[in-house]
Amino acid sequence: MIVEDNPQVGAFAMQSLSDLGYRPILAINGQEALAELARDASRFKVVFSDVVMPGMTGIELAHEIRRRYEGLPVVLTSGYSHVLAEKGTDGFELLHKPYSVEQLSRLLCGAVCTHRLKVT
């Protein structure tokens, strides 16, 4: 799942992940993401979320996902390094914007593979 409030960035991420063989679903905010997960969290291998969004931040969302769906990997992305310098990422993987398809692929694959190793 992609959680991104910027339509252009969301479209880029959707296309990039589709090209990589994923079947992404886009949520435009944290509440929508949690609603999608509540429908059936097993559909998702990883959640890729922007950090700076109106309402619930990506870090708040990541903590809520960790609480509700233990083991579901969350990867964060942000172009606002000053926000992260102040607050940190609380141990979640981070991909800085702008990012390439290769960077996105490598980080998501790593998160999914690491999760599989912990589960098996």
C-alpha cells in the first residue's frame, strides 16, 4: 500500500510499483490506510508512507500499524529532512525524496525479505 497525499507523487509511486510487479493500492491519508488494512491486512506485504501529511503523520501511522498489525513492514518517505532531524524515524526505514525506481525497489524488497526471514 502507498500512503501519499500528493497526487503526482502518489501516481509516480503507483506506476513505479506496478512496473516492479506489485499491485499497489493508494491511500491519501493515514485514516484511509488504516481503513484499507482493516478490510484485509493480509493483502499487503509492505506499507510505503509519506511522513508529512495532514492529520496523522506517516510516523504516527507506522506506529499504529505496528501496534495493530505486528510484523507488517512500514517504509517511510519524505523530502523534508528538517522534520526528520527534529523528530527522527523511530526505527522505521526511510527513503528520501526524490527517489528513483531502483532505490524504491531495493528498499521495499529489503523490507519484505527481512519480514519473511523473521516470520519463517
